[in-house]
Amino acid sequence: MERKTQSLDWSLAPAGWDWAAQDEDGRWFWYRVRPSPSIGGGVWRAPSRAQTLAYAGRPNPAWDATLRYRHGADSGAGSAPSKTE
């Protein structure tokens, strides 16, 4: 399933998984905690049990600008980012 960044559908996210981000290869992931960009680049990192594949999109060289936070969620797992969808 391929989607555009603007059509991120939060209704598909598991309950409590309030973060989403896209890796450079185009794959989007849901996160239970705020992920961090990888030191090597190209991917977001979080503990393996705190991330799950959302869907595959097109490769994105601007992957590091894709971090999203679900509006209305409690940001107890980290502060809300400056860019939200």
C-alpha cells in the first residue's frame, strides 16, 4: 500500500502508538515512543518492541523531516515535535 505523507491515516495506528516517521527507503512506521534519527542516517530508531511497520511508500531523501505526532495524544513519551500532521 503506498500513500503520500499528507494522507497519514492515524485511525490505522495501534492505540497508544502516537508517533510516525518514514525511513529513507519509503517505509513508514508507527512508534510507541519518540524515535530518533539513526547516526548512520536513512532510518529512525526506537526499541524494537516500540515500532511496527505502517506501510511502504516511495523512497524519500528528506526522510529526516517526516517525524509526526498524533494530535490530541498525551506526549508522556517525549515532547511533541515542532512539525506535526
